Amino acid sequence: MNTTVTIWSLEQTAPGDLRAAAEPPASAGVRIVRAEVPSPEFSRYLYTAVGSDLSWTDRLSWPAERWHRAVHGPGNEIWVVYERGTPAGYIEFDAQDDGVVEIVYFGLLPDFRGRGLGGHLLSVGTARAWDLAERWPGRAPTRRVWLHTCSLDGPYAMANYERRGFRLFDTTTEPYPAPAAG
């Protein structure tokens, strides 16, 4: 039996669209670091750790070579938020042609949700999407940052994107297989 899922596509078209969230206090031990050494294994860990309870399944069947291509694409980046040394979530970019950057994945591990880290990670991550060309010589300057979220994502996802200045530009509804009874 299938159910439906609603998919919302959102965008920013100028760096000034970004409305940054407040930073956590220094005493929280929160830092956001780019994973500069592409690692398919680390990418898969983040994907499964964040998406395990959110129905993230599209990458689960990927062979190792596909993970390798995803993390080694020119301009593709992963930024990880840590709390006191523990990975708490991530944001992943896919640098597309003509200065377009897609935020392909963004989220927090379940134990870190609802603590104010998501707004901060999305703020810092989106700012890094806007200045991506500075780290990748030869890439066109970013002129658009976009993403999609869906009705299966966390209950605060859409509101977080809108608070950070993302604007809705498309809505679709697609069939989605219901989980198997177990």
C-alpha cells in the first residue's frame, strides 16, 4: 500500500537572503567543521545516523563507488556540527552548474534535536554555500542556494528553513511506499 509525501522546494537567490540564527554560547562546546578529507564511510555514517528515523532510504542501496563519487565531486562539501567532540549533525552540498548549490542533506542526530543546533548549523552551512567558490577555484560564484524538504522530515524542518530566509518555489505530492508491517 502506498501513501503520499509532500515535497517542498525552497531557495535563496542572494547572500543577503540569509537570516542567521543565534550562535550557541561558547560554553556549549559547539563547533562546525568542514570534512575536508572526503570519506564515503563517514558520509554514509552521517546519512544513516541522521536519517534512520526520518525515512531516509534513497542512498541505503548505494554501492561504495556511488558514495565515492558523491563525496569527491568538485565543489561538493560536508560540514559537521560537533557538540563537545561528538558529531551532532551535518549539512551536505552538491555544487551544480552555473553557480547553483543544492543542500542535498541537512539534519541532526536524534539526541541533538530540539536544542538549538539546527538553526545554527543551517545558518553556517548556508553561508558556506554562498562562499563556496572561494574554496573551489574555477567555480562560478554562487547565485542560488536551494533545497527540498518533505512531509517525512522532522516537524521543525520547514519552519527552520523559512526562518533562515529560504522561500518556497515549488510543491509536489508523490506516492511513497508505506513501511512494511513487521
